[in-house]
Amino acid sequence: HDMGAGEMIGSYEGHNGVVWSLDITKDSKYLVSASADMKVFFWDVTSGETVVEHDMGGPVKFVELCRNPLKQDRILVAQDNFGQRSQKAISIWKVDIQGGKMENELTFSDYPSKAVEVHWGPFDETIVSAHEDGFIRMWDAQTGESKWEQQAHNGPVTNMTFNKDRCIMLTTGADAMAYLWDVVHKKLLKSYKADRPLNAGVISPLAVTSDMQEGEEKGEGSRYPPRYHILLGGGQKAEDVTTSHAQSGKFDALLYHLVFSELLGSIKGGFSPINTLAFIPDGSGFASGAEEGYVRVHHFDDDYFGKKFD
């Protein structure tokens, strides 16, 4: 879709089931998708042509490309149970775009509850997974050995996102809580209490960390000053509010201060639960995806970049 006009430019056709997860290479050349039809596809973003198609033998819940910008030739995959044919597993695959094939490098399944999401940790040295039992777990990306596990939520973990260097992680849960974690030192930093089940959270790209360049901390080279904020979204289940006003379902996006855990405000959107959130890369706004099928792009006004929201 064209983000400005909201018009569809094209589509990627090939899956025969629900597409659960997408990721795109840093050069925006290739798109990878994971689906309930048990397949992973790689697509040429410009032409829409399928360049790799691989049958995983079971439903594929999540996929993510490795973060090395110079060589994004590996993907991380989470699979669901599917009778006798497929069991839950986390795996790493080497991808040969030119040859149109994938090769398994590592698979492990030594965890009690299904993985909701799996992500590469800092420098692609670890794997971080979020689970339906409320735990977050860390694994060695070379061996699959368990490095850390923590009960993060009282109920399913619904979403896991990171800051730019992947040293800080934000998790959300059906327990109406969000937590900020130090991935390197494996500890909890902050907590955020909402008044609704949460499905999504995201850290502002303007929330620069102390280990970033000095110029970045001062906002040099950027149109906008630092903003230590996170966005959270969710709401009551759609079936529980079908006859209610959107406001009663609590479907607005919530803006919190990352450091002080203070609710700064809310942004009205659709009339069903928010399922996904993403900041515009320069921090000037965000996009939300909701249960009713709409994607909304919000742009912050000038007041947002004033003293009030420091």
C-alpha cells in the first residue's frame, strides 16, 4: 500500500492459509512470510515474484530475518503443533535466494508451552522467545541451549518488540501489563499497567539509549528531539463489545513515558482491538492495525515535539 494515499499498489499471492507473520530485508528487496498453510515464502518486493517456497511440514506461526544488514541469509521460525505431522519447535534456516532453497541449521523444542513469537537477540547471538504460558525464554543461537527463562506475565505473552540495538525489549500480555527488559543483563527495568488486555507494544525510535552515539543522544542529524515513549494497544475482545460504543471497548492507543511509566495520553482509532503497532522510522508518527481490518497511519502534531512531552 502507498502510505500517503492509502491505495493498494500490489499483492503477493501464493499462500493458501492465514498469513501470521512477515518480515522484510533491510534493503527492502525481499519479503518473507509465514503461514498456516505450513509454508514459508520469500518474495521479490518489487515484482511480487516468489523466489523461495519451502514446506515446513506444519503451521508456521512466526518468522524473522537475522539482523546482520550485510548478510541476511538466515531466518528464525516458530512452528505450532499439528497432530502427528508436526510438533511445536523453534528453528533456524539458512536461505539461498539464488538457488531457491532453505536448509535447516538448528531445531529445538525443549519448552513446555507454544512460542507466540521468536526474535534474534543482540548480534544474532541469542534467540528470545515469548510463550503462551507467560514466560520469556532465551536460547543460544548456535546450540539451542537454554540461557534464561522468566515468568513475565500472568497469562499469554501477546507481543515482544525491541529497540534498535536489541538490548532493550518490551513485552505485552493479556494480563493488561507491559514490561521493559534489559536483554543483555536479563533483568526487568520498568512496568506499565493498563486498563485493558494488551496485544501490542512498541518503543519509539526516538528513545535513544546511553550506548548510542553522543550525537544521536543530542538529537543531532535528526529532525526530531529524543522522545522516551512507548505505545501500547489492545482492548476487549471483539465479541464482547459488538453492541457497545468503541470507547467502552478501550480500543485507543496508549502513549506512556518509557522511564517514568506515566500515561501521557491516548490516541483514538478504530472500533475493535488493536492487534499491531509500528512507529514510523523517524518517530514522527505510527501505524496501527485493528481487528476490524483497517490500518491507520497517525502523524504527531507539532505539540508532541514540544516541552510538554519531553
